[in-house]
Amino acid sequence: MLKPSIFRLLSFFLLISLAYNVPLGAQPNVAGSGKGVELTTGKYIDLGNSLSALSVPFSVCFWFKETSPGNHHRFFVSNANTSDYYGTWVQYINGSIAISLGDGSGRASFARRTGITNFSFVTGRWYHFSFVVGAHNNIDIYVDGVPLVVSYTGSGTVANLMTSSPSYPAYIGRGSGGAAYQYANGVLDEFSLWSKALSQTEVRDLMCKKLSGNEAGLLRYFRFDEAAGTTVLNGAPSGSDGTLIGGAQRVRSGAALGDHSIWAYTTAASPISLSTVSATGDLIDLNTAPLTNAGIHVYTVDTFPDPTAGLSIPSGQENYFGIFTTGTPTTYNFTYRPDPALAAATSNNLELRERFSNEIPVWTGGIGPANPTINENNRLGRAEFALSTIGCINGFSLGNDTVKCPEDSIFLGSMTPVIGAQYTWSTGSPNTGIYATIPGSYWLERTDPDGCVYSDTVLVQDHTVPVFDPLPAHINQCDSVLLDVPAFYNVWWDDGSTANNRWIMSSGNYWVATQDPITGCIVYDSISVNLINLLITPGFLGSDTTICGNASFSFSAPTIPSASYTWSNGSSSQTIIVSQSATVWCLISVNGCSLSDTIVVEIDPLTDQLLTEEELTLCDTVDITTLSFSVNNPPAYASFLWNNGSMASSTNFSNYGVHWVVAYKPNGCMVSDTIRLLRSSPAFIEYPQDAQFCEENGPVYFPKPEGAQEVLWPNGSDTSYTVVNSEIVRVLLSDGCFDTTYVFNVELFDCVCEVYMPDAFTPNGDGLNETFGQVSACTFSSFEMYIYNRWGGLIFHTNNPNDPFTGTDHMAGTYFYHVLYQTLNNRPFVKKGYFSLIR
């Protein structure tokens, strides 16, 4: 039976991922001061543009150690602009520490205000700095909790550091420029930025203890204790993380930091007394010699020291403490009393071991023993102290005997490592932990740096699991085989499927697994499958294909002696021709075994009509550039290309002529179409002419004028028009580009008695055409004639058909007439027109 190891690996990585599933943005809480960031030229921390709106009041606090002497250290800048004074910048320069404010109004003294105080570094010493800005003229600077005398430079009255400022990055360990003197040169730790002016008490409270992260007014908080990577996590309630730049590295920090602290300061020459109880019940009492303008902090850490080299930590003791003095050096005495219950359990076999700070990897010395307290007198300077056993009583346990699943391994030795200790396992491994893969007895021996030797043994056994053997060990079969597992098992196969059966299409080794419901162990069964294929690669017909255009495609099956072929179209030949879209399959059979393949063939005849119009005539009045031409059904295509370079589904053209578009289908085929754009000129329209008709001959019919694309007659008709009475006809005609309103006259006349009106007369006394009037042989039952000049003024009227217009006193020109009359049949007639008076 095969025993795949993939499940052991998956289980291991699952446990690892669960163990390290830390919420994003959460800061690790390591012992004491943990790590700081080493800052030198080109190495700094970028906080992004998130602090460009910083405004007064605010405070900046951090620990810093100068690693090599220098005249410049740029600690922090909130808005790194190089042209004017913006935001705030905190720095050490030429024997002074200072904090400056700028409002962005220039680069002269009126645009800034600086609080400055004298200060000199002792290289290699850790200092705690606090810069507190209440207003432009109210700045406090503290070193190790001691306020220094501040003087001011610059005349600016800066209230809001964003008065006219754009947004620039904020940096830790770098100023606004890029020169070497624009960087810090040392190690920085425990950086906090506040939106308020901290009081002196608040400064001293936060100096030697870590923040919780939810303090009022906390804007940014960086511990720098991440295990790796370039991201430094912000522990404040809001605000972004920071980024290590230029290869800045985390190193062990020597800042005086704990989980709790107490402190006292004095300005007069007087002693100080402090007393505190640790989280495990240890008592610390401290008193000093008389101090002047100085103070002392006692801080406690609630976790194991890191590292523990040189310690033999008694069981149940998980804390240590430190003492940090400020100002003028002085001696102090302290009394340390271990937790009484712990002391009783170890028969008072306890002592204190010490180191200068977290930067020191080994604990040394021995103060004690505790009887029941430990007293230390005339100490000078800072130190950290941890409780240790004097004898060899700091053993360990590998835990209880355990049972594991047969296919799994189990980790042994997950105890807290002892720095500097030597480990020897029964397997010969020198590591602090091992994985046990087979049943047996395992022991570990540990030799500590103090010479103490400890050991423990654990028994590892395998669970007894039921037999899981649903598959034969080996099978030979043609083409494919169906592997089946009883339905009462919940299974998964090596390909990830969870069905109780599985088709196997190729030779190989396969396995299936299930979980024993009692022990929770994973059990496996495997099979070796040998399929008699036909020495043909699966997929012998190739991939699905598309044929563009009205074409055909030939498919051939591999040549195999004695083989028979069966195609999806019923053919038994080795080759077929496909001329229409279809799902094509071929079955090859030899000696009882067969192999098949299927592909999809799509034949695209490319009959798409991309453009609706083949030719389009545009009027002169149309701006061609405003017209959009689109492809029909754009979603059916993957991409487009027009002759003007456009790749959209629609486009505009700037010129007339023949234009084309190419469209590519998702199946890879290409279709194209063209459109011819023409410029139109006015068309010839055969306009209707004036007409006369008599009632006996019937009405006059006017068809749609030749050459007119659109027509609108007085009755709303767009085809023809019939006149049954005398009428002035107004018709709207369009050739597709231009609209014309045309007027013509239709007169109804008496077929028996026709009235004629001349078109000119000459009243010049020659006896010819001397008057204007009707000419007919009709007998009228009524008659009226009106004459109008060209301005529409009535100049003549008569009811007498034999009373003509003489033109007396009228100038030569064009005149208009309107005649209304009835003949003996009492049918009314109208004649209208114009005539010329010629002199």
C-alpha cells in the first residue's frame, strides 16, 4: 500500500498557519525593550503622507542611543518639504536638541519657531527624549524625564502646522533633505506621537513602560518588535504603519522598558524611596542617597527574559525587573523579596542575576541567596535583575505519554529553549525539538550553561485503526476503469475529488483516503492501474477548432494496423471531411480495446453584415464629423479596427469616400464591411404647374412630383393630391437634403362660358389694348373684379363685367387681379393672377 506524505505536510502547514494567524496591525509583545531600529545615513523610517496635517498642541517621545559621535541627528520630521519651513522637525545639532515649527509661508525666521536647549551625548548611552509643544511660545523638552531650560529662535507665531502646506512624507531618522547630515546615527526605540501637550507626570509615566495603544490622544506608536520584514506596525488606534527604508535593520534595544513602572524625582537634595510588587508577587523596595534634579525608575516585565543564558529560572517565575537612574549619578539600595510561596517551594535556594540592559545576551553574577530577602547596597547606575535558582532544580517535561495516527508525526520538545544549553535526544538530534514518526520511547537530555543536567522521557504509540482496503492492489484494463468505494465512507482522492467513484483514464498509481471516526486518523488505500492504450496519445484529433468561411476540414485518425474506425457521422474510413459545425468523435478499436477522442468543430460562414448601410448620401448641410457609425451587435465581437485607426465598436469619419471596418470574433474569425459616404447636391424636382379645369371634365389629380423624396400636401397626404375647386395649392417638397414650399394655382372654369384675363395692356392712346378686363361671351349673374398694386393696396373695384380698368394715373408695372363671378348656372368661379401695365 502506498503511504503518501502529503497529508502530514498539509496538517503541519495548517497548524503553522493557525499558530501565526495574528491580526493585521497587531504589534508583537516581546520581553522588555525587545528591538529598536538602527538608523544611519540613508536608513530611516517612512511614515507616508499621513502626518502633514499635524497641528499644535502635540508631543513627540522616544528612546535613542548615539552609536558614533556626530554633530547632527535628525530624529523626526512631519512634512519633509525642502523649499520652505513646513510642519515640525526634531533634531540634535552642534550641542543642542531642538524642536521647530513651520507654517509653510517661507524660509525666513518669520515662518518658523524653534525651542532649543543645550545637550551633549555620551556615545553608547540610552536617553529618553520628550518634546512637548503647547503653543509656539510654550515648548518643553525633557531628557530622561528631567525638564531642560528652553530658549526660542525664529519669530513665527505658528498655530497650525498646515497653514499653507501641501502634503509631504513624514520620516523617523531623517530630515527633509538627502545629505548625510540629514539622518540620525544611532538606535531608536519606543516612538510615540500625541495630539496633546503631555504633562510632566505623563512624560515620566510613559518613559519606562510600554503603552497599551488606547491612550487618549495617541496618534502613532511604534515598538519596532516585528520579527522580520520592512513594515513597522502602528499600535495607535488609527493611522498607517511605517516602512523601513534603505536597509534599516532591527537590533536588540537597550531602552529601559517594562510592562509597569514606578518613579520618583526630586529637585532638592533629598533621598527617594520606592516600593512595588511584581505580577508574580515579588516585592521590591528601593531608596537612594540624596539627589538633586534627578530621578529613578523601577520597571517590571511580566514575561520570561529573552535570552535566558546564565539563568536557571524556577518554575512559576516569569518576570524580571530593572532600575534606571536619571540626572546626577547617585547610589541606591534595594531589597528584593521573592514570592513567599515560590521561596518556600525552592527552600530559599534563590538568587538574583543581572545584566546592564536588554542589549546584553547573558545574565551574570549572583546576588543572594534569598533568606528570605535579597539586599543590595550602594549600587550605582542602571541594571536589570532576574531571579535564578542556585542549584540544579530547573527541570523540564516532555509531557504525558501520547498516541498518534500511524501516518502522522508528532512534535516533541515544545518547551521554552534555554539559551546556551546543549540538547541530546535518543535519536541523536541536537535540536530543541524533534518529530516522532514511529512508535517508541523518546528521551531528551539538556545540559544548561551552569552545568546542570536534566532529562525526561515520553512514550509515543500509534492508534489502532480499522482496515481500509476498498481497492484491489493492481488492475489491468482497456481504455478506462471505474474505481468505486462503498458509499458509507467519506473519502477524498489524490486529485482532490470527494465522490465515491472515479473514472481512471490513464495508467498510474492512485490513492484514496478516509478519516476514522473514532481516532480521527487518516487511512489510505492505493491501486496500481495499467490501461491497455493503443499507443495513441489521448487527444489524437487535436484541439477544438474553428474554420473561418465556407470551407471544409479534413480529420484523420492515427494509422494502427488491424484497427477499425467509427466516426460520429457513421463513417468507418480513416479520414473524414467536415463541412458544417458539429461535435466530431472517433472511436478506434483494436483487439477488444478502444480509444476515443472528441472535438468540437465550428464552421463560421462569415455572413455577418457589420454595417447597416452600404452607401450613404449626406446633405451639404450635414457635418460629417458629427455622425457616428456603429457595428451591428457589438457584443458578438472581441475587437474592432476601422480604417481611421479606431478600435472601438463605433467611430466618426472626417472625410467622404469608402471606409471599412474589420471585426474579430471570439472564435478567431475575422469579418469586414465597407460603407461609401457621398456628398449630396440639390436634386431636380418637377414642380406642379398652374392648371384649369371645368367641372364637367372632373377634378385635377396631382401625383407626387418627380425627383421629390418627401411631399406634404395641404390635406396631409404624402403621396398625391386632388383639387375639386379653384384653389391656390401650397405644397412642401424635399429632395432629402433641402425643403421647398411651392405654390401654384388651380382654377375651375365654366366649360360653356370661359372667361379670359389678359396678362398685359397698354393705355397709350394708340387704340390697341387700352384697358384691362374680362374677355368672354358669357352672361354673368354676378361679377366682381379687384385690382391691387404691388404693395397690396386696392386701386380699382367694379361689379360691372363690362367696366374695365383704364390705368389712368397709374404707373407702369405689375398689378394683381382677383375676379369672382357666377354665370347663369349659378356656380361660383374665382380667377386670380397678375398683369403688366405698359406705357
